[in-house]
Amino acid sequence: MLSPMIPVLILLSWLRDVGASGELCNVTGRLPGEKVELDFPGRRLGGIDADVARACCAPDGTPPCCAPDGTPSGDSKLRLLAISSLPGLFAPTSESTAASNPATASNPATASNPSGAGVAPATSPATTPAAIIPGDLILIIGRSGELLHAGTVTSDGRLAHIPLKVFSSYMSAETVGDVPKTGTSRSKMAKNVGNVPKNGTSRTLASIAAWSQTPRRVSARSVAAYCSRWRRAAGVMVLRQPWLPYHYTKREVLIPMRDGVRLYTAIYEPRELAAAASPAGSTAPAANPAGISPKPIVLVRNPYPVGTYGYGGPGDLSDKIRCFTERGYIIVEQNVRGTYMSEGIFEDCRPLEGASPAATTAPTDESTDAYDTIDWLIANTRNNGAVGIYGVSYPGFYATCAAICGHPALKIVSPQAPVTDWWMGDDAHHNGALMLCDMYGFGASFFRPKGNPTPDSAESLSEIPEDADLYTWFRGKPVSDLLAPFVGGSDGGAKSAGSTGAAVAPLKGFADIVAHPDYDAFWQERNPLRHLKNVKPAVLVVGGLYDAEDAWGPEHTLAALRQQNPETDVYGVFGPWTHGGWRKDLDFLERIEAPIFEYYLEGKGGKPAWRDLLIPTGEPGENLTPGKEFLTDQDLRQTKTSARRFAINPGRYISDPANPVPYMEGESTWRDKAYMWGDQRFASARPDVLTQVIEGDLKEDRLIVGPVHIDLAFSAAPADTAPALDLDLVVKLIDIAPDGTMSLVRGDVCPARWRKSKTSPAPLIPGVPATLSFDIPSVCHRFAAGHSVALQIQSSWFPLVAMNPQTFLQNPYTASAKDYHPVEVKILSGAITVGR
């Protein structure tokens, strides 16, 4: 862990000078290695010297890091790329500057693919926008942290070498003091810094580039040659001047809704589009300068923080939307009503009222708020009249609601892992079973009263010690005891975390869960799917096959959109990603999302020829490597992926609430997303888990695509004296490798109490057979030849899912310690149907 930090320490003082205006980093996020964040005293940068102030300024002399009065300000945190491995950093095609041009990114609608998938494969990192671009500073670092070579990339794609002695003149003498006092590192740096004059030259990357010598081409071979020459190279560091402050400005406004509530909105505009001058008291930009093309707007509506409130620089923008900022789009982030700096009252998954979005009076909902926001933005930014909205998770819910707002400027909407139904399958419940880990951790802070306007998040009321193993901490605690601190004690107030016992306001989110255990009108009206009619903009729905939070939402949103809007362009993309993982995946960002947004917002490129893109899972773990296999809907029609029905054999086990089945092997202090592909051998060794191989030793690769449906006949008998019975049934689909690894493909839970009706629970009669049918999220998985298909059945998945007391209660959230009883479960017969 220490070696990657050594070059950071060596360069710290120098980087502090040249990077004072913001970020000096791997801005694309496309190089291997981790980012290391460093902070300095004097975070607001008041009183820095004139040379550094000049270094802050953009090439045209404007000071993006300075306040209106000229005082330098901003965040002094520098994000640096730690040492990264040489292989794969420079691809052979990186000699071509065209390979690093964002405009050459493949268009999924028009590119050819030898596999027939309809999306051009990424042959190397260099075929996506600029791993290395002109202006980058390339440092080759030795194993002891010494600097072996420095160079900068010229505009014609060559590597201009910088003599180490010259480079060292831009490092302060005190930097040497940070170098270890023994070893090559100190001796080499001391030798280079020795007699450098302190001439006060502005310490910018551009001034360093002026010292360049004979250019050499940038290639894997040339860099490797330098590393080989020194025979001590450990890695490469690539630094870049702060990009966003030179290209974007930020302004913060309160946009009025039709009922007078104002919503906090951060607007990031390309510098050439930002207002040069505005009338006094007006938030509208000046007239559009001649020769400047207006750009589309990309909007995200969010119940979470939207950056650094009150900070006037654009450093809040994320690498995850780099494909939009590289195209010069106007980026807008808004807090929904009742959250943070927005006015109004917040409501979780606010029901759609069905009001006319174009109406000018109440009632209001998330659809009308989206309409009013778009209307204001069209009138108050230099845009081309086109707006796109996307959101991941909870922001995905707001994207779904915006799809029906009806504003003519809204051209494309992308709900990505959208929260859709908190009872059926997203976040809070799966088929009505409480997802304990997620909701306890999430709700203990998010459900606290918002207290807006405020830039701060509420402190969590979670009582879990930071180093506690979740299984051990939750085990043996009745659900009523776990939720009591959040829903109120005898004094009518929720108890704060810790031992003080001070009362705080009850958390409405948890109170709603406890008050509505069944799928009643409360939950049904919060599902926006039935309102998705007459959708005019194109829609791109995205989901992750390893998404532990919101796998239900994207699948059912896609189905509802297509069923209710047959004439609308609706696209679906599902791949081997965890929750939001696609926003770290270049294949998705550059080859799928960016071209679709570009087509609908600017009319560039071609309309996608596919409706669905699927990236199969196979090997355990999230797949973010370039060049993954894409399957289109056309491919699937030509592939043998018909549904297969497998019989489930009889078996029995005793489910004991005192010893529930862990959701994954080993201890964890947080809910680990790796359970989505985790090895299930630990579960197969337990007597309370039935494991069955349903198809063994496959002779060839088997691609299974589509829904997974479970039919079970079973009975239950009390192992002691439980008066009335209830239980959960968990079914997991598993891929067994030849070495015995049992990787989870998909799994889900369904309580037996809702086997007849989701609105009217019914107890199990001891010893009397019952049937239960339910679906688990769809799959797109390739079982390799030699692997086997298996399943597991159990009645606990703890503490991922709250332990069923196994005593029937009209409201299971009232269960106390006396209600938890072991139950003998007999699986009589059944079937699992996989694929379509």
C-alpha cells in the first residue's frame, strides 16, 4: 500500500501549485489504478500568491477558480492517479490521434460486429475516447518511487521528453524533504533538484511543455523502452490539467414550480455558452454569441445531495457523465421538492396525480415538477431545444415519472435501475419480504425528516457498531425490536442511536412499512407503471444482472412501456453489472448511452437498429472490461433460448429462526454486493438447505435468457408448539463449475402468507399441502460446457431478508421474541421454468 503513495509524496508540493485551481488528475477515469485524494490546510485557498493565481486561470485569462471579486477560491483537494500497471495502459493504436478522438466512438446502430451483435466491439482501450490525450504529463516511476522519465503529449500525438533536471525546477526544494532519507529515491531527486534557480516561473503544465525536446511517438513500445532502459520502472502516472474549470461554469438557481415551491437546481454550462452579461436581477443568459452552437440539456432529478452547495466551480461533475461533458452538453442537477436546498414537502415515491402536465395550477407531482423544470431551463439557458433525462436508482424513479410529463422539448428519458415498486421487488421488499440489511442501513438516515432547506444530510440513527458482523448483530433480534427505535417508543417518538434515549421524530418511511405489511393501495399507488401511457420521448431502460437493490424495476418498467406505448422507441440494456455499475463501464457509456442520446438530442448518427442489448453473465463477478459480447434482440431470435422446465425433487429440512441461513459466507460489516455471484458451497453443507442438480455436465455452452418462474408444493409442521404457521421460501439458481464452485446466478424470496393473495395474507395449516408460485428476476447467463445447473431451496436468507417468525401474525412487524419458532418444511414437488 505504501509504494503507490511514494510518487504522490514526491510531487505533492509541485502539484499543489499547478493544481490549485481544481483537479490535476486522470480526468477520464479510463486508466487502471486507483485515485488517491489528498487535502491540504487552507481548503478555501484564500491568500495564495500571484504566480499560483495566474496558474489557476484558463488560457484566455478568465479565472475559473476565482470568486467574482478576483479572490481565488474553490476546493483544494487534488485527485491523483496512483501508480498503475504498464500493460494495457498504452494500446498499439494510441500512436494515432484519431483513436483518441471522442467523435470516433462506435455507434451501436451502425457499426458492424463479427459476432452479429449489432454493436462494434472495443478492440482496445485506445478505441474509446482518449486514454492519453495531448497535454497529458506522463511520469514513469521506479520501484522505489523515483522519477525515471517525464514527458508531455504534443498536439500531433507525440511524446515530448522533459529533462528531469528541468522538470525538477518546478518542484520546491521542500519536496525533497518528503522523500525517504534512504535509497535511490532521495539520492536521485536530490541530484536533480540541487542547484535549480528559483525564478518564479508560473508552474503550469503548459510551461513545462515549453521545455520539451525532440518529440517521439506515444506507443506501448516507446514507453516500455524507457522503462526497460532504466530497469527499475514500477508503473506510469498520467496527470492532466483541470479540464472542467476551463470548459464549464456553474450557477445555482431556485426554479419555481406551478404551486410556488422553488427547487434548488445546479446548472453546469459550457464556458462558451455561459452568460457573458445578464440584465440586472435576471437569471437569463445574454443573447447567444454568433458562431456558438447551442447544446442539449441533460437533467438529473435527485433526492440525494447534488454536489457542493454554494461552491461556484464545476468540480462537482462526475466522470460518470464524461460522455456528455465531452460533447459540451448543458448538465443540470436538481433536488426534488422537500430535499436539501429545495423547498416543499418530500414524500417517498410520491404518487402520480394524473394531472395535466401542461396545466398551470395544482395538483403537482414528480411529472409536473419535471415539466416545469424543463420549461424554465429551455427559457433560461442557451440550448438547442432538446432535453434528455436520466437517473440511477431513486433518480431513476424520477426519470420514469418525467417520461409522461408531455413537454415537447423532452426527447429521451433513461430510467436506470429505477426504483419502481418498493413492495414487489425494489429495495425495501421482495414479494413483501423485508430486505432487512438494505432498509435498516438506508432508512436510518434517509427516512429522517429532511428539515430543508439544508445542504447537510441527516445523521444516521443506525445502532449497528461500525465493526460489527451483520449476521451476528441482527441474529436473535425480533423485527419489532429492530424497528422500534425508528417508529416510536412509548413516548411517541423514535429513539436516537446510542444510550442517551433522547427522542427524535418518528421516521415516516419505517412507520409506513410497519403500517402497510400487505400490498395495499398505499404501495400500489406508488408504482408509476400504470401511468406510463402516451409516452412521447424515446426511452432507454438499463438494468444490472447483478443488481442487489433494483433488479425488479428496470425489467417491469421496460415491459410496461412496450405494452402501453407500442409506437414509442423503447430500448432495453441489461448487463453483468451491480447497482449503477454500468456508469463505470466504457462499453455502456461510449458505445450505447452516448450515441443514443446524441441521436435523439442532436440528430447525429443513426437510430439504433436494435431494441434490446444483453451482455450475458458467465464468470462470477462484475464485468467492466472493454469488448464484451453484446446480444441484440435479433441475435436472440436466431439463438436457441427456448424455455426449459426442470422438475424439483422432494426433500425436507427444519428452518430455525435461531440459526438462519447466512446470505453469504464469512463475516461482513455491510451488505456485500458480491453475494449476487457468491459461492454457495457453504449453504449446500447446511442441513436446512436443499441442493439439487437439475442438469449436469453440459456438453456445450448453454445460454439461458428470460424470466425464472417457480412452482412449489410443500407443507409445514411446527417443530414445537407454534399455533399458526408462516414461512419464507427462498429459491436460488446456481452455476456449478467443474472445480465445484457453486456461483449464484439468481435468487429471490417469497413469503407463503401471500400465496393466495398479496392483499390478504393467509396462515398455513400444519401438515396440509400448499402451493406457492412466484417469479425471480430474469437472467441472461451462459453456462459453460462442463458446468452444471443447480438450485437451492431454503427458508431464510439472513440478514439480507428479515427472519420470518414462522408464526402467522396479521402484521409480521409486530413479531416479538415469543413468536419465533422452528418449522419443519417438506418440499413435495415443484418445477423451475427458466428462459423464454
